[in-house]
Amino acid sequence: MRPEDLRLDGRFAEDYAVDSLDFVRLVMAVEAVAGVKIEDKLAVQARTVSALVDLARPSQPAPL
């Protein structure tokens, strides 16, 4: 898949054929890039790209 094919409303399993192992790897990569830890119980509920992006956003603004 090309990055430009990715949509915020895209569903991992249905639209991108992401299996459970691929999803774990994806979450780990997002955590590494975003510098956050996503709880497993929340990650498994993320069915869309948008939902995963929301989980990767820091809950507190970074100090200035």
C-alpha cells in the first residue's frame, strides 16, 4: 500500500487487510514515532486510522 492510499476513516481489517500481528506491529511503530504508550485494551478497540491517531495524541500538552 502507498501512503497516499491511507484514509483517516480507513478500517484496518476491512480496508487494508491488516491482521492481528500486523496491527500489533503498527501500534508499536506508532508508539515509537509518537513517543507514547498506548494501552493494549484501548489499542484493540481502534478499528480505524483516525481512532489510532487519536490514541497516539498526548493527553497533556507538552510543557513549553
